[in-house]
Amino acid sequence: MIVPEEPEVIKRIYREYLEGKNLTNIGRNLEMDVILTAAGKPRWQPKTIKKILLNEKYIGDAYF
């Protein structure tokens, strides 16, 4: 099931990363705006953000 806000969070993570922010700062920004992780947790771990950035479905490397 797609959560309507989820694509916007993914876009935001990529945008902030491309602006030069590191994983920790991206996580802090999401936490300050009270954006929960996909698991519903309030705390964003750098490894979670890294998994999103490397997810082949988001970067266009997925093959059918």
C-alpha cells in the first residue's frame, strides 16, 4: 500500500542529499519536521537514509 506522503519524503531526502547535506543532517531535518520513518518511528538513522538513497527502485536501476 502506498502512503500518500511517502513519495514526497523520498524526494526530499534526495533533494537534501543533492544539496550537499550529509545523512545525519537529513535525518535531523526530518525529525525536526516530525516526519516518521516508514516503520512509524520518530528517529531517522543514517543507515535508513542510505538505504533509501541506494534503493534501485528509487534510482531507476530496477530490471523487470
